[in-house]
Amino acid sequence: MSYCFSKTVSYPWAEAYDRTNTALANHGFGVLTTIDVQATLKKKIDKDMPRYTILGACNPVMANQAIEAEPRIGTMLPCNVILREVDGGIEISAVDPMASMQAVENETLGGIAGQVTKMLQQVMDEI
């Protein structure tokens, strides 16, 4: 099982970023954090790299259900979505919650993770 699902788009960076944020919002996700990895690595270790951004996305209803089912699950939240420059365009990848939650033995949480996986797959289809 892969830990994420991905697609590569040929849109310019700004359009890929906007489409990703819009698709997340359309499915009830808000972006809690935005990490510009390219800028951070340049500043911290003078490393040049292609654009790479991590979006920490959260659907509050699903997050609440997950926390109620497994109080320490916050260690694995939010759902990360990345955009990165690759040959041929912008690769957009989202974590697969089913894969990341396999280590947690909680049947209720597994059902919630399955729902979030479907939602993120829909997000990816919209981008």
C-alpha cells in the first residue's frame, strides 16, 4: 500500500496552488499550515531546490471524530498535501490516511480514515 496518492498537472504554480486550496475547501478541509520548504531550506542551510510546499489540511468534523475515537491521534494530524516542482509540471500528493493509520489498532478510527481517504481522493480528482 502506498502512503500517498499523487498526480502531476501542467498548470503554473499559482494555479496549481489555488486549485488545490479550492478543492480542499470544497470538501470541508481548511489549510492550517503552509510550509514553504524551498524558502526554509535556503534560509536554514543555504540549500537551493525546486519549489516545494506542504499544506497541513484539516477537516474539523473528521478531526473531531478521530480525536474522540483515539485521543492521541493528533500526533498524526493534519493531513498533509504537498505541491512540488517536477519535470513536466507540478506534482500534487496527499497523504493516504488509511496507510498512515494502519499502526493504530482502533476499528472506529479505521472507518474514519477510510472516509477521509475518499474525501482526499475526491480533492485530487478535482485539481
